[in-house]
Amino acid sequence: MNQRRSRNGAAAWMAGGSALAVPLLAMHVAAADPRHDTTPENIAQRIRTALQATPADRDAALLAAANDAAMRAATFDASDGRWRRLQCDRLFALVHAGQMTAAAGVYDEIHEHGVALRPYVVPDAVQALRARGRIDEAEALAREQLQSTEADVGDRLVSGLLLARMLRWHDDFEGSDAVLRQLADAHPQDHAVADERAALARQRGRPRVALQLTTGLERAEAWLDLGRTDRATAEPMPAPPASFERRVAALRAARGEVALRYVNAQSPAMSSPTGNTEFSASLTADSARIDDLWRVGVHAQTSQADFQGDVPRADVVGLRLVRQLSGGEASLEAGRAFDADAPGGYAVLDASAWVRDTVRLGLRAAIADPGGSLQARASGITVNTVSLSASYKPDARWRFDGESGLAHFDDGNTRWWSTVTGERQLGVAQGYRASAFAQLYASGNDRDQRPYFNPPRAQSVETGLIVRYFATHGVELHLRPSVASVWQADYEQVWVPSLSAGLALPLGDLRCDLGGLFSRPVYDGTRETHLGATLSCRWGAL
């Protein structure tokens, strides 16, 4: 068994497996002396044994070994090599027991004494620092290890992968790509490097490149054809590593989302002291793939409102058919609306795909659109809509999105709208990412005095900030303050402030997002105060 991190071992280490940790300490472990339980050799032996234990016993054994290492280290001077070894093994044990705060404290203790980390424990120190939000220190430590001539090739590889991953998480795509190219030149067949390059390509909006990198095959469709033969050559395809098989299984698994939304609007002009309220709940669930390209699913939604005593409700249930595209997917949904005022069937076609590595195009068309105005539906009016959308992401710092569409109401009114948004990343530091955005919006209606909001012309210019904080264990927080200059035909220009905040929580196989919003919009010259909350939970690869 190799005593260092091998190239193939790097993939297992990055996947979080502890089996690789066993050979990491092997070269540092001498024969155990049964007369001394807290010698550096025996503590290292106990850590190695603990890593082979069951999960229920492993953490307790690792923490006990770390505690003994701390007490034993206190008997040596920091200049003694045994102090360095004990502290490094202690840091290693704490990280693998999930005690990142304590591990970062050990790193600080070692650093304060001017003692260098042993190379095998550097990746663990990087993880501890990153978990504590000390991103700059973690990146500097990983970069130093990557360039070290003393570290083993496997240790340098894992440190480089950690560095590339941290840079990618904080949108430094160019920096991450440079590190991965260096690793790919040194380890052209390493699965972990290919996996990380694929993750970077996906985050940069280059799905076709990601598909090629993920499988190492020239044909992107091989991702959905694993285990079969290549249709062109009839030759068996190379067997993908286990991490790729897990990802393919995830793509083929069931997926879905539950979403709740509540908004309350109040203004002095409203007759009801509670104002207007709207509530909606929806469920979208797709089955496991019925073959390599197709899924089936269901969509159900209920919406309830209270417009100053008028209480409309809309319920829809539909079936979904989803087809995988190269670089995207298309879905066709058909079902029935059960509202008392506008019952009947509906259909929605939705498709989007990356046509180039930097450009994504989308199309949505709906008959009796279930996402249309609830005020219109309360008056027995349905709407047919069609819209085109596009996204352009030239590099890691800029992103542009646009959408234009038409909506034809069956009372004869036709509405058009168009919006363009640009976002520019400002910087990343210590787990924070900030960007600025600006949005232009314009719309119009060809009929006036309808029983829903339909100004002849309206336009707005909005600008603001988006601040995100990436905490430990995948938790993410964001804050989005903005202000908009809004103009509506027959009324004066007004300023509209808004603020939204959100918290993303990974809960096992679920990812839940909790959000809140505040704004002061103006409709027909009357300012309102809006307060709202949203909650959504997703599972699978929706």
C-alpha cells in the first residue's frame, strides 16, 4: 500500500473518504510501545486505528487521541520535533472528527510558534481554515503547498484541488482554471482533476465542455449512455470511476421542489385594514428517467388571495413530460385549472439550452397560462403568453440576462414586456462575494381600464447590490438592497426602494431556501408597502 497520497487516492480524499487517511500516517508510525500509551508513535497508531473503525466509534476515538496528543505535546518544547509531530497529528485527528474550530485553533498554535506544518497535514489545515471562513489564509496555505518541492506529489495534488475548488466557489474562475491546468499537465489521467475541471466548466456555464471532461469521452451523449457501446464504433466504452457513476445515478433519480410564497400589500387607499394578501403553494416532482432522455412528472399549485374582500382562488394540476437536450432540457405540461371563475385546460411548453459555452437561449409558450394574473383569473379572464429569453456570460465577472414576451388576454387586451439585466462581480474576500446589478424594464398594454393592473406604458430603471456570504457546511446567506426609478403613463416618476434577504440550508438530500422581502412600489399613483416571505425545498437535480 502506498504510504502517501497517490493520484488515484486524491479522488477518494476529495470525495470525503477516510480510507485514504490510513496510509497518510503510515510513514509516521513506528512500532507501538505497549508500555507508553501517549508516545507520539502510539498516538499516531491510535489515529490510524480509529480511521478504520465504524462511524459510531471513529469520532470518539479520534477526539480521545487528539486530547492525549495535546497533553503529551505540553511536555515538550515547541523546538522539539516530537511537539511538531504531536500537534500535526492532533490537527489531523480533529479535522477527521469534524471539529474544524478546534483544528483551526491548533493550526494557530503551531503557526504562532513559527513551526512548519508537516506536508501530509496541510490539506487538513486548509479545510479547517476554510470552514472557519478564513479563505485568504486557506488559499495561501494551499498555494504554498502546491509549489513546495518538499511535499509528496499526492499532497501537492490534493492541495491544488482544494485551492482550485475554493477559487471556483468564490467565482475566481480564471484562477481556478490556471491551477487545474497545472494539475492536468502533471496528472493527465487523474479522475479528481477531471471531475473538478468539469465542475468548473458547469459553473462557468459551459455544460458541453463539462460533459466531455466528466467522462473523458469525446461524445457528450455518452453521459446518458454509460454501460452501452459507442453507437459509432460499437466498441465498449471505458468504465467511468465511481464518482461519475454516482453523479449519473443522481441525474437519473427522482427530483422535485416544494415552494411557498406569501405577500401582504397595504396602502392608505385600501378599504381593508389588512390590505391585500396573496399566498401560493406549488409542488413539482419528476420521476426517475424512463430512459436516457425522458422523464415524466406532475405539477400542482394552489393560489389564494384577498383583494379587500374579494377572495379569488386558483388550483391547477398537470402532468409533465421532460426531455433532456444537449446543454439543456425541454418540458411540456398539460393539465386543468379548477378555479371557480376561469376553469378549463391549460398547456405550457418550456425549453432552454446552452447553444454556446457562453450563451443560453430559452422559449416559453402557454395556453391559459396558470402563472397569469390572479386578478384577471378572478374576473374570468385567461391569458396566452409567449416569451423568449437569453443569458450571456462572457467571463467570471459579467453576466447579462434578457427577456421579451407577449401576453394576450381573452378580454382583447395584449401586453408586451421586455427586461434586460446586467450583473458585475465586485470582489470576493473572507467568504463574502459582492456584485452590482442594473435592470431596465418596459411594458405596455393596448387596452385601458381592465380589472387588473395594465398601464398603457410603464418603465423602470433599477440598480442595487447583491452580497452573499458562504458559511460552513454549505450554508449560504444573501442580501439584495436596491432602488428603482419607476414611471407609469399619466403619473409622475417615483423612487421605489426594496430589500430582500435569504438563507440557503443543505439538509441531507434537500436544499431549502428561506427568504424575506420588503418593498414600497407605486401603482396608479398610490404607494403601497409590501412584506413577503418565501420557502422552497428542492431534491434531486431539478
